[in-house]
Amino acid sequence: MIKKYNRNKSRKKRHRVIRNSIQGTPERPRLNVFRSSKHIYAQLIDDTQMNTIVSSSTLDKKIADKLDGLTKKEAAEIVGKDIAEKAKETGVEKVVFDRGGYLYHGRVKALAEGARENGLKF
């Protein structure tokens, strides 16, 4: 019997391995990225208290208005800039980047670079 390769199962396995080595703290929260086929989501998470500090995605009304005619990669960069602005408002400057098991390429890389442009350090 031939088994079909399951990309999402492999991604979740990579994410579990990554999560064993990184953890978000109140001073340096974890910047988590989730990417679906249409949208991209980012959250700043404090793992010690198990709560989300701020979040941003392409579904936010503020961002969704700007996305007409843009590529997914450009949209990811806008989400990165937005999450960095929100983080600065809450007093967060340094984060731990959690790519969620995805390769650091394409939309994930664009989100990270957008966040770095607006002052997040990781």
C-alpha cells in the first residue's frame, strides 16, 4: 500500500520539535505565525501565563481594506508591520519568532521582515 505524504502532519511534527526549545515570557513573548491557503495570522503569546497579548491577521478590518490587488506575500508584510505596531503600543520590543513549522521562506519571511522594519527585534 502506498502512503500519501501529508504536508500538514509533517509541519505539525516540526512545530512540536520547535516548541520544545522556545517559550514566550512577559518580557519576550513568542511571535507565532499560522498560514492558511488564503490568509496569514500572527500572535504575540506569553506562555508563562498562557494568554495572547496582541494578534493580527489578514482578516482584520483595518488590514483587509488595504489588501485589494496585493499578493499574499505583500499582505503578509502588512500583517508583520501591524503586529509590530501593536507590540510597541503594549511595550514589547523583543520577541521570540515561532514560524509554526513552516519554512522561513515566502509569506513567513515577508511577515518577519515586515515586523523587523517596524522595530521588533528577534
